[in-house]
Amino acid sequence: MPRKTKDILKQIGLQIFLLAITVLVMFPVMWIFSMALDSRNIDKPLDLTLIPPGASLKAFTKVLTEPFNLLCSDPGNVRSCMTFGTLLANSLLVALGTSLLSVALGASAAYAFSRFKFIGRQAGMLGFIVLLMLPATATLAPLYVLLSQIKIGAEPMRATLFGLMVAYASGTLPFAIWNLKGYFDTVPKELEEAALIDGASVTQTFFRIIVPLAVPALAVTVLFAFMAGWTEFVLAWTFLEDPSRFTLAMALRSMQGQFSTPWSEFSAMSILMSLPIVALFFALQKYLVGGLTVGGVKG
Amino acid sequence: MIKKFLPLISILLIAAFALAACQPKATPTPEPVVEPTAASAEPTAVPVVEPTAAPAGLTGTITLWHSWKENEILSLNDVIAAFQAVNPDVTFDVLYVPFDDLKGKYETATATGGGPTVLIGAADWGPGFYDSTFIADLTPLVSDEFLATINPAALGAVQYKDALVGLPQTLKGVLMFRNKTIIAEPATSFDDLVAKATAANTADIQGAALEYGFFFSAAHLDGVGGKLLEANGDPAFNTEKGVEWANLINRFKETGNVFSYSDDDVSLFKAGKAGIIIDGSWNTSSLAESIGAENLAIDLWPAPLSGYVQTENIYLNANATGDDAAAGYAFIEYFLSVEAQTLLADATKAGHVPATLGVEVTDPLLQAATAAFEGGSAFPVIPEMGAYWDPLNNALKKVVDEGIDPVVALQEAYDLVVAKVAEIRGQ
């Protein structure tokens, strides 16, 4: 067989393989889009037709404009019910707060672990590994107990959005520290030494030299922490008791009934919820690959 | 040298911290209005409240957690409004929690001395909650006259270890639904069901789309004269009657495709492509909405089929004390009154099958469900029941899907159940 034919066949084989992978990856996404457009009152489509019969944006309209009647401070008063907007505001607050806490605490801790020699340095890094290996729900009970003991005014910190941010940050910090420490290790010490010789303090060196250089790793940390705060609902449903503090992920969870689920609305809500993550991903895209690969190889 | 031991020292330190955190002192201080519950194998002392024949002049705040859906919340609001009309000084703090999160949230909150005053939840949570001292024993609070007003079969679902762990507030369970436009008349026996279903089969329509998942088919064992378990939780299904049951379920295939814990049968029914399905009473309103209430029928079980009948219960938190506990119990008792149960039976709202005797039900589907429940079997609410689900579901799958001999499949399930029951009992 001529070499050219061989190459063509090889290329065709590769393309078919890649196409199969693409279909495999895209199928669930297409299914969700199809369900979101399906206006029929069925539990799930019996077959996949990308544009289902009677397709409409009714589910999107309902999710975006109608109050969530299960999530009301006063169940008898529809005005006290959460709307997509109020849920979005809470979710943004929690996700951004989690990102901020993770980056602020993670970067400073990672810098210390990367640059300073102190007792317990190795033990600390090992401890983070242990935490990374724990499933998120394993920390639920201790966090519940701890955050219940700390009061903000008359109520436990556990039942506030700030408490939720702290709980989420406790889960995202080990990864943040590990990832950022790896990245800081790759930054030449000579740069800091030059800054110190020029009269900068250690803090100035950190903020003016290290942080700007670590933007890719910081971007990864922000994205991971944001996603954790944006999508989490198990801790949130356990901790929060005031519906006015509920988040989008909690609302999505509340749509999943014990016996039935409005799949069209559920799918529409899932799609809408994923948009901010997609937007953030695109905004940080140019930093992400570098941030993950460099931070990941140096321990 | 020291550096070498650092990881070891670190791990020891972490372990020490972890152990220290597990000490009893780590339990949080209970919130002011709540009495802490000591972790003990013995059931907790019940809240000190006097029995309330007719709620009036009460004060306090009732925190109520539930996982009801929107239509049910409308009825719940009606009940709360009616209660508050008599007790204007009682305030309510009502919180919806998704069903899958409600149990865990209640356990976590109650274990740390908090939680709601009143919980509406599944019947099978009761024994576990009681053993963990999360709920109060209502025995000292309830009068015999009051208990006599409750459906005796439903009452069985809240009696555990000589305690009344809650009160049943509605009946629900497995029913046989029929689309009258596909199969006009109800089946009188299983053979008649097969005949009617096969006659209705077309290229597009399945006469009967029967579900054989364990929960939906276990009660047929009672229907053939067998039983799943003894009163103490020991398995009793590995008998000739058990084999008869497995063979009966294997015969479901004579009607066409069969389903195990799949929504496909419900989807077919809703799309008007299935004549008969076996499903939960909780789906009645959505089925009626899909095919039209006038086309939907709930049939009496054709012999020897049967369905599980469960209750949904209302519980009083063991941590509740003082005015809140008194108001909470009064509300629970009111919940079971004819007045409240009538509100909850409103078919345009909750549409609950009443657990209290003497409640007039006017909706035809609700009447049919009530009649079908009379021919059903009580769902066992003991902790040992947890040992039966997977082994028997797998056994049924082996018989129906793989053609394994029922005797072999049931023996395998029996061995697994015996081991799991022992595990549950801590043996």
C-alpha cells in the first residue's frame, strides 16, 4: 500500500476516533439542551431529538421570571420567595467570596511555604495532602459544629453566607496552597533578592514582584474556588436556614423532587447556571494552561 | 535525622488533633432555648408538655421542616392559618428542605442540640431517629381517645419499641394506574390483566408497562400468601410462597416490556402509550394532568397482586422544650384532626389520603386510592428492612432479566439478607 494512502487511512481512523469522543462528550450536553427546550410534561424524553416537538423557551422564561415557590421566607407570601435574580446575587457573593478567601489566604500561605524555612513546613504540606484526599462531605460535621459555635450577632456563623464562604474556602485552600506553592517555587529567587537590595520590604516584594508573576496560578485558583462555591449544595442545604440566603445551586437541588422532577426547568436552570462558569473560563483561559502545568509539576 | 522524622511527627500530630477533636467536649454548646441531648443508647426523655385536647392559648415558635412540594405547601399554609386562628400567639418558621437533604440536615442539627420543633418526614426514618434520641416519644402526651381517631393500620407505622415515635399524617403507597382510553375496564385478576394488556398491545402502545423493582413488587409476596419478614426482622421470603412470588413477577413479561426502577413506564403512561402502570400515589396528580383526570383510573389490586402502603409521619424533636414543645405537640395533634386532614385532602392542593378516620373524601381518584390502600400491605418500618432492598431487587432482576431459577436467586438473596440483618443488629 502506498505511503500516501496509508497516511490518509490513518488520518481517517484518527478523525473517526476523535469524532466518536466528541459525540460521547457532547451527547449529555445535547440531551440537556433538548430537555430544556421540551415543553411537554414528561419525566424525560423517550428518544433524543435535538429539537423536540413543540420546542419552546418556556422553561427558560419560567426559571428566569417566576418566583421559586419552595424557597420562601414566608410560605404564605409569594413576595418573600426567592427569584432567579436574588439567588444569582447570593451565588455570586458566595462564589466570589470563596475565591477571594482562597486566593488571599492561599497565596500568602503558599508564599511562606515556598520561601521560608520553619518548623512544621513539611508537615503542613503533608497535612494539605491529607485534606485534599478527604471527600468534601467528610468535613461537614466538624464544620457544622465549629461554625455553629461562632456567633455573628445572635445567629451562628454557620447560618450566614460568610460562614458558607469560610466552609467552602476550607475545602479549596489545600489545593490553592499546593498549586500556588508549586508555582512560586518556579519564580527565581534572584528577582526577590534584587527587589530587596533595591529597598523593598518582604511584603512589597510579594505584592509587587511575586503576585504579578503568579497570575496564571492565581487564575486557576480563582476558577477552582469559584466553581466550588458556585456549584456546591450539600453543605449549603445543611448549614443555611433562611431562604433569603439560598443560592442557585440550592434552588437547582430543590427542583429535584423525591418522586418527580420538572426536567425541562431543571435543564434550563442547569444551562443558565453554567453560563457564569463558562464566561469566567473564557476570561481566564489564556492563564489556565500555564497555571495548571507549572504549578502541578513542582512540589 | 530530625528531618527524617518530621513526616512521622506531622502525621502523629494530625492524628492527635483529630482524636482531640473527637472528644465529647468538642460538641457545641446548645442554643439557649434548646435542651441538649446526651448521646445515649436509651431513648431520650420526652419534652415536658401537657396533653392538649384542643389547642388554645398557646405561645411559642414552631419551627417546621418538610420536603413538600408546591401544591402541598398550599394545604400546609391552610392548616397553619387554621391553627393560628385559634392560637394567634404561636408563630411559625417553616422551611422547605429537599427530601434527599432533609434527613441529614435534621440529624446534623438535632445531634448538636438544635433542629426544628416539628419535622414532617418519611415513616422509615422514625425507628432510627428514635434510637438516636432525635425524636420524642409521644406516648405520654397522646390520649387513647385521640389514638382511636387514627387509622389503625397507619398507626402501626409509628409504633416502635413500645414507643409512639410520631404520628402518621397521611397514607401513601404503590397503586395500579389505568388509562381508561386504552383499557376500559379494570382487571379482575392477574390473568385477566395479562389478557387485557396483550389485547391492547399495538406497535405504538403497550397495554401494561409493569414495574418490578423491589419496592413496587414486594407486596405481591403478601398477595400470594407469603411474607417478606417476621415481626422481629428475620427473613421469611425463602419459601415456596417466595418462589411463587418470583414466578409471578417473571410472568409480568407476558404483557410486554417490564421495568425496574425506571421512569420509562411513567413516561410512556404520560405520553398515552401505556395502558396500565404500577407507580406511587404521589404521582397521581401529574398522571392526571398528563392524560386528563377523566381518563385516569386507580384500580383495586387484581388478585394476587398487592402494593405497599406507607405513611408519612410528623415528628416532635426531642430537643424541643417549654412553650415551643407544647405548641409543637398541639400542632401535631391538630394536624391529625378531621378539620386539618380535610384541608390536606383537598385534591386541588395536597390531595393527601387522610390518616384520620371519618374524613370525608370527595375526589374520585382520592377515593379510589383509599379503597386500593385497603387491599394493600403495610410497609415494614423497622431498621432491618434496610437489609432487604438490594439483595431482593437483584434476585428479581436475575429471575426476570437473566432467567435464573427463582429457588437459586432467593437462596442467594436470603444469605445476603441474613448477613446484612446481623450487621444492622451489630452482631
